[in-house]
Amino acid sequence: SEWEVLLTDTMATQKKQRNTTALLRLPQSDNLQGCSPHPSSHFENRIALIERGSCYFSWKVVLAEEAGALAVIIFDTVDPQSTAVLAIAGPFQNPRIAAYLISKAKGQDLAA
């Protein structure tokens, strides 16, 4: 992603772990696409698993980061997976945690 340079710098300056193992956590049921703020500490020490859609990828990650996420996995909602446009621009600060896009099937398996 376009914020990888920022992530690398943040990892070095904040001495954060580069390889992370953590439990996954879904957003609350009324915010599965992760486009609204999450409750404080909702993703604390977890990896957020969020549906694709409705807002910028980076906005989803910023909101998950604010709720304590270590990283974010965004899963597609259509078949086949579409990676042609991964919009990250927006009128907000870039996220400082890693985020990845996976297929609908893999996301649904993880969410189950």
C-alpha cells in the first residue's frame, strides 16, 4: 500500500514488533464495513477483520487503529476479488498499521 513507507518508519521509531500474532475481531454488527468509529479499545491487541465497501481503505484502517487494532484484514464482498482500485486517499492522516485485502471466500471463512 501507499502507506508502507510510513509504516516502516513508525515501526522503527516506535519500536513496534514487525511480526504479529493476534486473534481476529470483527467490528460490531452495525458497522461491518468499518466506516464509522468503533468503540474505544474494540480491537485492542487484535487484528481487525473488516468487509470491503462504502469508504476508503485507509479510512477503515485509521478507524481500526484508533480502536487499538494491530493490523487490519479487509475482505472482498464480491467474486472474483477485485484489486484494480484500492482507494487510500482521503482528507485524513494515513494509517500507521498494516492492512491487507483478501478474497471474499477467505474472509468469510475467517469470520465464521
